[in-house]
Amino acid sequence: MAQSDFLYPENPRRRQEVNRLHKQLLDCLADSFHATNELTGVLNVHLGCRLALIEMRREGTIKENCDIIIQAMVEIQKELQKVDEALRDKLEPTLYRKLQDIKERETEKIAIVQKVISVILGEATAAASAVAVKLVGSNVTSGIISKLVGVLAQIGASLLGSIGVAALGLGIDMIFRAILGAVEKTQLQAAIKSYEKHLVEFKSASEKYHQAITEVTNTVKRQIQ
């Protein structure tokens, strides 16, 4: 126990709370890395993209890892935009509007895309059509990606951004270089508030992102069978 803890007995509890929230944030980050790689794999296999897999930097900061995911998502969005533009160019306007209509059945959308997917990719597959519909036609995943990118950018710009991914135990030099007593108390309280605020948004955006990718991969599996 630090000497200042006798004057501020709540500091040990605050340290534990920061550690707990820090781990939750890292778990969400790790899940986002995994989901992004899963989506990258689907795109590479079925839409002929050349997207690189990403790896979490265990010795990096939270901001550095947020930036890695953001850059990967930007590249994914670029590939989706290419497919969307190709579909818009190749499809008749009425068919393209059907592709964007959320009321249209997914099977109908896949049938529409199948008519032109071979022209776009050079090879017609049901799985490729399903991927295009899920990621382009519905715009669901694209919107979810944009939301998650925004949340990650906020986290990176917050006071959490400079904290090391491997920083656990709240070593004074490792995280805030907090000195004694009231200063550490203030920083711990600020850290807890920041973690709590961003975790609410991050968890929500991350869960929707994972769900969307699961829907994509399940649709592809059904088309392959």
C-alpha cells in the first residue's frame, strides 16, 4: 500500500476499478481485431480483395491499436465502395434501387447481383453475390463500420489513448505517473469516468459490428452449401 493510501483510503479501490475497466476495453479491442480479420478473410476469398490481416500491438498504446483497426476499416470501406460503384454501373437503375431498398427480400437482392457479379469479379459465385448484398446492397455493415470508426477515434483522442495496452496493475510510472494523494485521486477518478463513458459506446458499436459480420459469414456459408 502506498503511503498516501492512508490519507486517501479509496485509492486502492479506484486502482482496481481502473484495472477492471482497462481489461474490458482491451477485450473489446481484441474482439474488434478478430472480427475485422474475419471480415477481411471473407472479402479476400469471395470478392477478390487484397486486404491485409491486422494484429494487436501488445506493447503499443490504446491509440495505436485503435488507429490500426481504423486504417483496416478504411481499406475495407474503400473495397466496398469499389464493388458498390461497379454494381451501380452495371445494373439498370431500377435494379440498383431495388438493391438499396431494405424492404426487398435478401434472396431477390442476391438474384439481382448474380446477374452482374461475374462481370465485376470475373467469376460468378453465389457466395460472392451474398457478400455483395450483405456488405453493399443493405449498407448495414458499412454504416456500422463508420460508427465503430468514430468511437475508436474518440477513444484514441481521449486520455485513454496514451495508456499502454499491456499496462495493468496501475503502476504509477506505467500509466499516469501519478504522484501522491490528491493528485492520484483526481487522475484515478478521471480515468474511471473516461473508461466508463467510452466503454458504453464501444461495447454497443462493437457488438453490432460483430453481429453484422456473423450475419455475413452465415449467409456465405448457406450459399456455399
